[in-house]
Amino acid sequence: MGQKKQIFYGKAASSGQSIGAIDLIQKRLPSSRHIRKKNAPPVQETLLENAIDQAVNDLTQLIQTSDKLGAQILQLQLLLLKDPELTNPIYAQIRQGESATTSWENTLNFHIEDYVRASDKLFQSRANDFVDIRNRVLRYLKQEVRSPAEQSNENNLIFIAEDIMPSQFLELDWSRYVGIAIVKGSVFNHVSMLARARQIPFLIRMPKRILSLSAQTPVILDCDNEKLIYAPDHKTLRKFERSFSLSQQSENGTLLNPVVTGNGRQISVFINVDDLRCLDDISPENCEGVGLARSELMFFQTNVLPNEETQFRAYKKLLGWAGDKPVTIRTFDAGGDKGLFGLFGDQDQSSSSGMRGIRLLLSNPDIFRVQIRALARAAVFGNLKVLIPMVTISQEIEATRKQFFEEIERLRNENKDARMPALGMMVETPAAAIMIESFDVDFFAIGSNDLAQFIMATSRDCHNVEYLQDPANPAVLKVIRDIAEYADANNKQVCICGEMASSTDLLPTLLNLGIKNVSVPTMALARVKAAIIHEQMSV
Amino acid sequence: MNFEDSVLIRHSLGLHARPSIKFTSLAKKFSSDIRIKKGDQSHWVNAKSIIKVMGLKIPSGKELQIQADGIDADNAVKSLIDLVLNNFDEE
């Protein structure tokens, strides 16, 4: 009773917001004390066989009740459990006198460590799948029975734990849970993929302190602002519920474009498109166009570096959807923390200030050329704007423009229609922001996450400097205001398309800095529109 | 009968979970012993084992070498190469 309001920050692995009560899931790995007296090797072998059989049965049943993605993820675990290359060495250890539990645990831990140490983040995130099967078999080895009574009967629960495993996620009764917050996690692992596919709000890398919060206390899980509000007061709760209901109203179509604020300013709200499938659920009438299509993510689903035709068809489809509204497509922005590893071979992509964005494209002309050809051909079919990521100096824009001209010339010689699209740049580096007048471009987009990170000389991966990880720091805001003023004075559009734009906490500040265009994920569209109208009315 | 060939992994995620599952399931359809290795390494592993194949952690752009020994070795290597060339049937 009388809990004090606290706010915990994490990283969003899936977007959305929900209100619920804490369900604190304790680690259920049993302690070694419960292990029964060691039996002879044959008995130990049988113990392990039975435990694996039971785990296989569990997973087989769970696959039947899971959707396609869930089933695929569990299929991997099932194959691992049935792989003699995994189990034979364990049985060999048992025959040498080791217990079933120790052999299983040691071997699985060895594999888990091996994946944790992998240089590729996507391979790292597979460690989780091994932890999942390790724990499931261990539970049977240690004869732990999970009683159904352990699961609470409440509704609207927020799952809070150190970590969550794929099979655990799939076993949860999702009619009773409305979100997850965990201490560990990775945006790349299978649980995060599942949460995104099912649109379940999911915060990862939360502070450990969330594990000692009181169960059943109300919380607001606000993934769009990457925070968990514990024991919110009535005012916070009411404000949240109001914005929730406003966004539902607008989802019902009551809010139409253009979005005019209470004091009469017109704000253009664009959408971010990462996956063309999201266009099925939204009409171009509901936005001003596409403010940011991250081309590297558009093809992520097919898992393959797309050829010119594939790219051309996708870009054309996007332009066709938008009609005469503008469509801004950003060229491949692989590198940094963006999960497109391997696409460009072995070049150093691990650093957020290294080989990424336009730097990577200009040094891989074969890949860039294909994309430029596809874009120039698609430009014939609509209002295409091409956005160049991670620009630092004006020569990068000039080199890009030159390549466009060359490819358009070639295409025309091949009797293919092509057009020069509008060319714009992401303002993400301090160098670009400071020298903004030196760039000959048609429009600007502010990548607020990277810009804030570079200005504050810190990144979200760095711990102990959280106090500097503030996108609303006056230094960041001053730079954004300067960009907005320069763009305004020179009649060029500037759009904010980072997380800042869909943060309803920061949006009013951005509007006050003179920002007139924002681009947000489709899921946040209604909420952001509601926030624009709502906030300005209260001024 | 012994047969060997190599192919470049173009799948943007590399030889990851789903590609590895497809690769091992296809390999299991042949009676030959099939081994694979990462182009620049000397460590061969069983191509029918998911833990071994995924465990190679081959990223995109790396060469995969396939070797088969048995009655259907020729066909096995060709089919596995085709699977990789077709990007594991994912597009």
C-alpha cells in the first residue's frame, strides 16, 4: 500500500503501451541441493533420456498450439534436442561417471557461452534458445513440477522477470498478459521477434531493481517512451488513459489530416515504413505520405540482398500506395547497431561511428549502384524523395548525385525510363548539423537518436552515463532548433523521424522548436496525432 | 564415391537458424556422409547436425565447402549447393 511512484528506463524491443499489474516471475532454476543421490551411469543415462523425451513432448505439443513464427522457433529447439551430435558427448560423460544433470548443464553452458561470445549480434541472440532447452531439460532432470497454481489468475498483467525464454513466451496465457519488462534481452532474439509479431509491448535491459518491486502494484508500460512507470499517481494514470482513449478515437478515423494544433499550426504527420505489409492496414488518407522507408528493413523479411528488379518492384509498390503523396526512401543504412550484418561482408560495422550509412554505400559501389538504378526507375511512378543516411561532408552528397546521374544516363541508353528523385540527407552527425549550409540537398531529416548520441558523446550501450543520455538536453535541442530555422529560411523541408518524434513526452518540445514535420511508425500514428492536438490545446 | 564443391553464402543473415534447419533437413535425405566447413578453416563438421551446422556461424559473404562420401555423394553436394544458391528458398 502507498507505493511511491518510480520510473525505470529500458530499451523497447517492441512498441506500444499498456497499463497493468506487476506479475513478478522468479527464476525457477532449481538449486543443486535437490539433486538426488548419484546413481550408476546406466540409471543416469536413462534419467537424461527421459528428461529429453519429456522436453521433446512439451515442445511438440506447444508447436501445435503456436502460430507459424512460434512453431519455427520451437522447431529449432526440437531439432537441437534430437541431435546426436549434441547428446552423444553428454552420454559419453555420463558413462565416465558424471551425473546426468552435471553433464547436461556443463555441455549446454559450453554451447551457450560459445554463442554469447559470437562476434555477430544475430548469432549471439541464439544463446537464448540454448538457455531455453537447457532449463526445460534441467527441470525434468531435477524433477521439478511446475504447478499451474504458480500462474496467477489476475488479468491485465505485466510480466516482469530477469529474462524470458521463447518457449516461456509461447506458453504464457496471453489473454491475461498485456506486456513484458525484463532485465536481460536483445532486440534480435526470438522472443523480441515474437513480441513484435504479436504487437506486445516489450521493454528489455531494464535495471535489476525492477525484480524487487512489489507484485500486483499497478504499472504503466510505455514502450514508445521506453519506460516503466511504477505505482503511477492518479494524475499520471489519468493523463495516460486520456491519451490512450484519444488515440483510439483517432484510430477510429475521427482525426483526419492535416493535423492542426490548438493554436492553429499545421503539422504534417508522415509514416515510417519498414515492411510493405503494414500498408495493407493503413490508408494514405491517414497521413501526409511516407517520411521514412528504411530500405534495408523493407527487404529484411526475405533475408537476401535484393536485386534491381526486386528493389524496383518494392519501391514502385510503395509509390503506388502513396498516390501523389511524397515517399521518402532511405538508402541502405547497414552498420552501427542496425541488424543487417553480413550484407557487406567483413567490413567493420560494429561501431556506430564507423563504416555505416553513406560511408558504407560509397565504398561498396556494386551494391549502391543497384539501389540507385532501382530508385531512379521507380522515381518515374510517383513523388519519390531519396534520403542519404549518416552524411558528414558535402562531398558525400556530390558523389551520390554523380552516381545517380551516371546510372540514369545508362538506364536511358538501355531504353529504360528513369528520373532523378529529390535528394535529401539525414542530419545525424554534428559535422553535418554545424555545416548545414554547405550541403546542396532538397530536404533534411533529423535522425534524433544518433544526433543526440553524437552530440552528447555517449551511447545507450554505455552504462553509468545515463545522466547524459538525454535527447532533450539543451545542446541537442539547440542543434535541432538551428536546423529547423535554417531549413525554414531556405524553404526546405525538415522532418524528425527518430524515436523522439513518437515520444509523446518530447513531441511538444519539438513543435516548440519549430518542427513542422514528423514521421512515426504506423502503430504510433494515431497516438502522435492525438498528442499534437491534445498538448497544444492545453497550452 | 567422393565429391566436393564450394559455394558462397549470400543469405543476408548468413547460415543462421532457419537456413541451417533447411540445410540439415536436406542433407539428411541422402545416405552419403556429408561434411561441411567454413571456407577459410580446416574444421569439418557433420552436415546433418543442426548444432554443428549452425555452430559454424558462417556469416553472409563467406564460402561454404561441402564434401560428400557415399553412393549419392554427387547428387547430395549438387542439391545442397542449389539450396544455398537459391538462398534457402527464401525468395
